[in-house]
Amino acid sequence: MIRAEQPAPDIAVGIVTAGVAPVIEVEPGQLWRSFPVPADAEVDALRRGLDAAGGRVSIVGASLDDWVGPTQRRSDDDRLAFLLPQLHAARRVGAAGVRLPIGQAGEPLLRRVVPTLHELDLVLFEEIQGQQTPDSTPTAAAVDTIAGLDDPRVRVLVDISMLMPALPSSYLEQLAGAGLPGDLLARLTDEWRDPATTGVVVDVLRSGAVPPAIHTMYMNLLVRFGRSDAGVLRDILPLVGAFHLKFWDLDDTDGRVSAPIRDLGALLAPTGFAGTLCSEWGGHEWLLDADAADMTRRHLALARQALAEGAAAAA
């Protein structure tokens, strides 16, 4: 997509035609030039392409631009007006739901949008990921809001980047190649789940020891990579309607890829969960030469096996 070798909608349809997966999530800001007010013609063209390939959309990644400029925040009327065209586009493309970051909408907007969700037969998912947890601030308040609404049209989406037992080996290789301090690399390799590791990561950043070329990649340690156990999800499972099975590479040493999925399978098996589980590759940031289709096929195979093993263990 970045190299613009194909139009983005062709890439999306190509996931289906290539046999990678028949059901996909889409990001309208990547697909439709008319976004954030998607033109019917663009939406219909994608749906026709997917229909012809035997595919469909599960969830559309909606967006809320909360600011008009550096200092002017949109009113809730403006925010609703910004979101509604995306909801109608999601329905038009045949999706079952849309997603937003956890807590971004806020209770007043959620209450106003619920009637439209019922009208369009959509679910709005609020996504929790990385170092967020159900009891962290302000995530806990957003989860309480969803529980208080008590409406199946507003659910939680969990990205299992929350549940990383260890950092991806390919990511650690990138950090090592960038010249980070050896004691930090040792800690990231052997003590990722130690809560004290975050303090060390911040101290090294503040010290100026992180090369500017990897600042963005380094911030994954503070935002995108979590260290929770699947058990933290147990109390919110009745509110969860979807999962992103995030992966970064396929090095499954010590079960760093499969273990969180296996634990999730064991957690979900007794619940009758019937939502979506979506493979989501995050390592394209540094695995620049990897084949995305091959990575996803292999991850889907690994995920199916791990989920089945987890479910069997819980039986």
C-alpha cells in the first residue's frame, strides 16, 4: 500500500482472492479517498469486489477526529456528525460492526449513537490493547460505561498485544542493531513481564541513550506491547465481542506467539463466545521484506491450533 503498487481496495479484495482469509477487517481511511464521508460509489465498489471473490467485511475501523485545529475541540454534535457517515458506510459495505479506541467516544456520544447502531444492525466495539488493562486508568472507566449501557450494540474488542509473555525476537534484534545499552537489552529479553521494566525503559529514554532513528519503534515498549496474563480478561468477558490476535513475527520460542492464544482458547471455551477473532500482523514496521500474505496464512494456522489446544485443555 505504501509503495502504491496497487490501489488499496484491490489489496483488500486480494486478501480474499488469494485465499488468505474470506473475512477481513478494513480501515476506511486507507481505502476510500472520500473518507471521512465515504462516497457510496467507493463503498459499493469494494463490496462488489468482495462479493465476487466470496468475501465480506467483519469490522470497519472507524475514526473520531476530536479536534478542528490545535485548540478547538469538536462538540458532541460535531463528533456525532463526523461518525455517522462512517456508520452508514459500514452498513453499506456489509460489515457487522465498527471499532474505536477504548474510551474515545465517551458516554454522552455512545448514548446518542446507540439508536443508530440498532437501526443499522451494527455493533460499536471499543478496543483495548497494549499496556491498557481492564482495571487501568482511564480504561476501567470506559469499561464501566459499556457495562452501564448494558446494550449488546456496544462491546469491547480485545487486542492480545495486552498478553505478551515476551517481546518478539525480531524486534529485540532491531533494538540490538541500533546500539541500545546492553543491560537494557538483557532486561527486555529476560524480564519483560517485570513491572519494573517500564521504569527502566523510561529512564533510558530520558537519558538520551535511544538513537533518534528508532524513537518511534522504541515507543512500542511503552504503548503497544503489554505484559498482562489472560486471566485479567475473565471479569469482562461478558462485554467482549471481538479479539485481535496481534502478532509481530512467527518465532514461537517459549510459546511467545502461541501461548496467549492458547490461554485465550481455554478462557473462551466455556463461555460460548461467538464473536470475531482476527489475525493482525504488527511487525511490518521492521520486517520490511516479509510477505504479508505468507505471514498471515502461517499465523492463522498457528492460531487455529493454539485455540483448539486451549479449548481442549479447558474441557
